[in-house]
Amino acid sequence: MNGRRVLWRGLPRDRGLTLIEMMVALAVGMAVVLAAGQLLGLANAAWAAQTEVAAIDDGGRYALELMGRALRQAAWTDPAQFEAGAAVAPARLAGLDAQSLSKATAAIDNPLPDAVNGSDVLAVRFPGAGAAPDGDGSVTSCAGFPVADGEEGWSIFYVARNGDGEAELRCKYRGGANWSADAVVAGVDGFQVLYGIDTDTPRDHVPNRYVNAAAIAALDAALGLAAGTEEFHRRTHWKRVASVRIGLLLHGARPTRHGGATMAYKLLGTTYDASPAAAADAGSILDEAAMPAILRERERRLFTTTVALPSPMP
């Protein structure tokens, strides 16, 4: 009997956690959960920011590629047409400073007040190619519609707000019976254009200075010629444009930045920013600090390009 009692007393007894031990375990567990939740939140925020950046990059690259293609296409000239009188035809390029457009009006007629941070209007016109009605497909508008020989195509880029109030870069074109416009990319903070003009005589097709559309209009006004006449078309400074510089500032669709320093974006480069003309060129510099709080929290990227026109503009 005594032996059995000794054996029984020697067995380990089951016992639970003390209150202190339980509180320590709970505290450690909560710390692990909180740390994991914080890491998950940071990872999710980084993923959302990366997604926004990728979307902005895709949209910006596409917009620049589309405008570059339109500009290079506008510079093309059929030698037979040039010899037949293209020298006195209207210029292939046109532009407006700090204005917007309606999608239904012809070309850049009847411009509207600036819609977004002094954004500009860039318009290019070009001849078609191939037999009507659809041409050979080698010449298309910015919307992708072919333009046939004997027709005049247009690709016009401007900024306007959609029904939700979001600013978007639009492509305006002439269809079979009317004018229309489609969105190219949304989330536009600003769209700026400069034109490199060749001021040499004779021309060497190398830009000597970069000016905005308002400056070209002033130079043309100084000619003292009635707009629309053959002599005006022959001498307009729009036909001296040898290259086009574009600045496009885009933001993301969702607020993924929280806090941090604000930035000032120089859409047309530091050289132009230092020139006297920049002070009067609305929208050439955009400061995040002046934007609404909801926009300051968006991812933002500046896209710039300079397109050299491959041949003198007729």
C-alpha cells in the first residue's frame, strides 16, 4: 500500500496557467498580430502605390507616343502636292494657350476657357493616302480612323473634364459627317506645348527658339497680313516650326500618398522656366502645395518629349 502511495505522489500533477502567465501570453500574441497587421498594411499600401505608378506610366507613354506619331505624320508631304501649291496652303500645325475645346465644333474654332491649370491645345492636320473611302490605312487620325487621299485629317489634343469632373487628355478628330473626341488618358494635372521655330533665312530646319502658341500668334499678327490669305499662309510662323516640345503631368486615380514633401513640376524644363516667357505662361509650373488635399495624396508623374519634325512644314 505504501509503495503505491509513493508512486502516486511521484506522478506530475496537471495544472493550468496562472493569471500572470496568461496575460503575458496574450500580450505577446497581440504584439505579433499587430506587427503582422502593420506589415500587411504597409505591403498593401506599397502594392496600391505600385499599381497606380504602373497605370500612370502606361497612360503617359501611350499619350506621348500618340502625339509623336501625329506630329511626324503631319510633317509628311507628297512632293506632287507640295509642287502643286502646298506652300500657300494652311499650316499643318496650330495651337492655343490655356484654352480648351468642345468636341462638336470644327477643328479649334470657338475655343473654350481653360479647363485645367492653363493646359494647352495642340492641333495637327495632314493629307490622306490611298483610294476613298477608307484609304490604304497608312494615314490615320489620333482615334485610329484611316484618312483617304483627297481628304484632310485632323488630330487635336486638348484637356477637358468628364462627367465626373476628372480631367482627361482628349483626341479630337473629324469623322465622316461630324467632329468628335475620345479620351486618351485620365488624371491630367497639366498639358503644355512649346514650338521650336527656325528663324534663319534661308531656313535650315533647326529651331532657334522655343515659344508657345500665343507668341506665334503675336509674331503672325506683326506680319500685318489678313489671316487666311495666300500670303499669310506662305509667311506664317507656324510653317517655321521645326520641333515640338510637350510636357504632360498625370496623377493616379486613388490617394496612395499620405504625408511627405510636396513637389513643384516644371512641365517645359528648367531652361524655359528661367526665361521671361515662363512667368506669363500659365501652367508651365505646377506646385503640389497649391493643389487640393485629395490631389496632393495621388501618385504623380511628369512626362516630357521633344519631337523633331522630319521635314520642313509646308
